[in-house]
Amino acid sequence: MAHPNGHAVELHHVSKVYRQGAIPVRALDGVSLRVPAGAFVAIMGASGSGKSTLLHIAAGLTTPDAGDVSLFGQALQRLSDDELTRFRRERVGLIFQTFNLLPTMTALENVGLPLLIQGKPLAHIRPRALALLDAVGLSDRRDHRPDELSGGQQQRVAIARALVHDAPLLLADEPTGNLDSRAGKDVLGLIRDLARQHARTVILVTHAPDAAAIADSVVHLADGRLVDGLTGQ
Ligand SMILES: Nc1ncnc2c1ncn2[C@@H]1O[C@H](COP(=O)(O)OP(=O)(O)O)[C@@H](O)[C@H]1O
Ligand SMILES: [Mg+2]
């Protein structure tokens, strides 16, 4: 995707402190990270190291306490809440460990949801959702609801949903965490192949060393700090 500075994601000295409990938790501590457009980056780190916080900040779902976040050259703090919501819906596809499918909707309806939310006409949504279900090998499960699908199949539906609206940035938070090793491998291969095919930028948060092995580069988080990798500036 063409844009002025060639970076899909730029975090500059980003910090986040959670103050809900008696003791404030510094989840991110001055993280700077640049992800070139089209790159596939894995983020690894122990539980509690700040991986999900980093991903949510990159998605514009969480606002940092300090620092700057830009996606495709757009500084997120310059956007109003409404603009940020629209920007996120258009630019970001999210994949979660727990799939997050709507239980009352069929696989096809779940995949089409991002387009429905964008107000696209049904005549556009249906063929597009079917094409993505086909791409993840689940055309024959289009009318199944999530509880009628295996974990691996549910995650494939979630991958189709994350890609259906052509968002240039794909963010995945431990997408294989609830899958057995075979289904996990399938899901990772699918994310890699589809991301390549559709020229998406991917940030994958993971524990799995084999997941990190399919990435172009790996960065490590420890106690809210990046310990190596693409630390820009
Ligand atoms: N909403 C929240 N409120 C308070 N503390 C939080 C919240 N989310 C995360 N934390 C804390 O921030 C730290 C980093 O969490 P997280 O980003 O979820 O790490 P990871 O995804 O690497 O396990 C942890 O110590 C966690 O307990
Ligand atoms: Mg997490």
C-alpha cells in the first residue's frame, strides 16, 4: 500500500500505565517500533510483558499515556473519536486468541460483518464474504454457527473476517493459543499465505517459536520494553 513514509506502523516512545489496582502497572515503557508496509513481524514475550497492550495501541483500540502512534503516516492522536473508529474499521483487521465470533451468526454472516458495519450493500457483501470463506477452505461451512465449528475452523472464519474489508494491516493476538498444534500450524500458514497474497502488513503476537519462524523479523518484549529488533529512533 502506497503512503508517504513507507511504514505501516510507527510507535514512538509509547508508554501505557494501568491504574485500576492499588499499584499502577507499567504495561509499556517507552516502546519505539517501526513496521515497514508489507512486512510480517512477530512479537514475542512472556505473559504480562505487554504484547496485547502494544497490539491494542497499534490498532487504535487503546490510547497510550505518552508517545505517538501513526498508521500509514496518519497520527492517531490527531483523529477525533469518530474519525479514529472509521479509520480503524477501514485499515485494521484483528484476529484474537478467542476467535470472537458472534455466536448467533453463521460463518458467512460473521465474515461479512465488517462490511455490514461499514454500510456496504448486501449485494456486495455476500459474494465477497463467500470468496473469503472459500480462501480459508470453509465454503461448505457457510451456514454453520460458531458452536458447530472446531476451534481451528472458527479461527479460519475469524481470519476471513479480518481480511474481508481489504484492511492493509492485520493484527493477530496469539491466534493459535487455543488450538492444537496441527490446527495452529494451519492457521499460521493461512495467515502467512493470505497476507502475502493480498500484500498485507502483519503483526503477530505469539508464544510459539514456530510462529515466529515464519515472520520476516521478530521483536522481543520484556516488562513493557523492547529488548531488540526493529526499534526505530
Ligand atoms: N485493562 C487492564 N487493567 C489493568 N492492568 C492491565 C490491563 N491490561 C493489562 N494489564 C496489565 O498490564 C501488563 C501487560 O499486560 P498485557 O499487555 O495483556 O500482556 P501480555 O499480552 O504480554 O500478556 C500486565 O501486567 C497486565 O496485568
Ligand atoms: Mg496478551
